[in-house]
Amino acid sequence: MPLSFSSGSADRTVRYGGWLFSAPASLATPSAPTCAGLYAVQVVNPTWTPCPFEPIYFGHAADLAARAVAATHQAFGRWIAHPRAGTGLFVSYAALPCTSDDVLKNIVAGLVSTYRPAANVNDRPSRGLLGLAG
């Protein structure tokens, strides 16, 4: 999987599919930029290298600060159903100011295709979660 972890920087950013995301922060205390961009919801997974954060959901927003990546999110139930969610949920942001909604959707589609995150399923909250095949 094309993932990298910048361990030399103070903020320990992550890169998914060539896009630079902020350091994973607790979902309970996110600090989102006030512009368009991407977000990745992650769980701790010690087998992921070089960074122990596995993306379980990718999304986008025209204004990341206005888009609540929290318990009110429509996919929150899928996030907490993930087997590793008990160790915490984390979020990272990729600020992409002046990026259109269509472009953001295409980027998210590419990330979902590459990483196949368990919670990026539509209208099937349990599919791919809890170790179920299919």
C-alpha cells in the first residue's frame, strides 16, 4: 500500500496515495482547516508500516472545519464497528483550498480504490467490518 509516514518532522504527517495529510489526532479533539480538502479516519494498527495508522474511511468537504467529523457523521456507526476502534479513532486532514467538489470526490474514489477502507461502504454498514468476508 502506498503509505508513508514522516517521522522526521515534528508533526508526523501521513501520506495516503501521494496526498499529504496532517498527523493523526484523536477524533474527540480534531482541529480541521477552514478550507476544502480531504479527511481520513484511522485506527491504530501496529502491522501498518511505516505508520501504525490504518485508514478506515476517506471523505471530503468544501469546508473541513464546517464538516463535523464526529459522532454526528453519517458513517460514525461504521467507524465504531471496526474491530480496532476500541483503541481509539483518529482523523487526519489534507487541506486542498479552491478544489472543486467533483475533484475531491474523484480523489476520494481513488483513495478508496487503493486502500479499500472498511467503512467506505454505502448503505451496507456491516460489510467488510468485524472480519466478515464480502
